[in-house]
Amino acid sequence: MLGMTVCRSRITRYARRVLRTASAAALIICCTVSVHAQNVTVFAAASLKDALDDVAHQFERNAGTRIAISYASSPALARQIDNGAPADVYIAADLDWMDYVDRRQRVKPGTRVNLLRNELVLAAPAASPVKVDIRPGFPLAQLLGNRKLAMADPDSVPAGKYGKSALEALGVWPSVASKVARAENVRAALLFVSRGEAPLGIVYRTDAVADSKVRVAGVFPAASHPPIVYPMALLTNGRSPSGKSFYDFVRAPAAAGIFRKHGFVPY
């Protein structure tokens, strides 16, 4: 009988330890889920990186909420959102990809806004002497010689689409179409120029300003391509209760000042 009593006592103590361990684990899991639910996940066009990082840091200092930003091409992010990625905020580099997300009912009604504007430029390595007056028939093919023109994919990525539209409007696309080095996003195209792997590239003015190894060799006339608009919206996939707070902050005067510092034009 004594042996059985001791055995029962040991089992009881073991069961209590298991219960305490399980309770602690459950508490840790709940706290972890709660923390992740507070974090704000933002999907943003690659060209926004420097400016939006600064905006996010300012918000984090004020609100104490972590902002996790995924930068990529607008189409890549839009497809991830459509496939259920749990992002709270989406900022695209053109209207078409926000339309894509909106048509699939991933945008929270009434939250879509036009946030920023930008300019399209021809970039060259900082040491390059090239300066271009961009006008109809300008000699882009001759300037390239047997080298490549760096561009974001002109068939899908906003910066590439704007660039192709401009070159078509100016009548020079047929002469350079075979010389295009297609990049997955505009920052990748900028990197080709920054490294000297391409003598010229089509990027946003804000990208060229952000890289000291690159300079603006010419500016595309605004009338040569559709207006460069960055729309923003809250998403139905969002999980963070702080998503709306960040969305509001991005539209506030303090954030507008940061965007201007990086060369964007707020709406």
C-alpha cells in the first residue's frame, strides 16, 4: 500500500509539472500571436524603400509598433496579396496593379487613395559625361552602342511600363527594344547602372537621387508617359489593429515632409 501511495504521489507531481509546462507554453504562444498581430505588415513598391523606411522609423518611435515592410515589384506584391498574403497596407507604383488587387476584393472599401507622384529619368553612372536632351528621336541607340539599357520589365513592372511608353511616344523604342536588360524591379535596374554594368538606365528620379554612384543624365517629358502615381490602400487580408494608424500616419504632414526630402511629390 505504501508503495502504491508513493507511486500515486510521484504521478501527481509529474502531472502537475506537465500541466504547468503546458500552461507556460500556451501563454508564450498567446503572447507571440498577440505581438505578431500588433506588427504592421506593409507591401510596397521597391522604389519607395529609402523614403518609406524613414517614414516607418518615425512611426515606430512615436507609436511603439513595429512596421515590417516587404519591397518588391508592384505585380509581384499584388499577386501575393491575391494569393492571401497577410499584408495590412499595399502601396503600388502605378494604378493598374492597385486596380488588380481592388478587382479581387482585397482592398478595404473606402481606403484607396493616391499618395505620391514621381518623375521618370535616364540615369548614368556618376562618372559618365553623358547628358541627354530627351525629345522625339533622341539618339538613345547610338549612346548605348553595343551595350544594354537597364529597365524594369517593360511588360509588367510600372517603371518599365512607363519607360516603354515614353520611348514609344518619342519614337525610339524600335531602335532599343533589343538592347534592353530587363530587371525584376526598378531598384534592380538602378543597380545595373550603379555597378557600371549598363551605361544608361530608365528609373524614377527618386531612385537616381538615392544612389551616389548614379546621376541623372536626362529627364523624360511628363507628356511622354502616363502620370506616375503611387496609390495606397488597406487590405482585407490585414491582421494588425495598428494597420489603420500607420495608414493614417503615411498620409499625415510629417510623412509628407519625409517623402519630399526623398524627391517624391505628395498628393
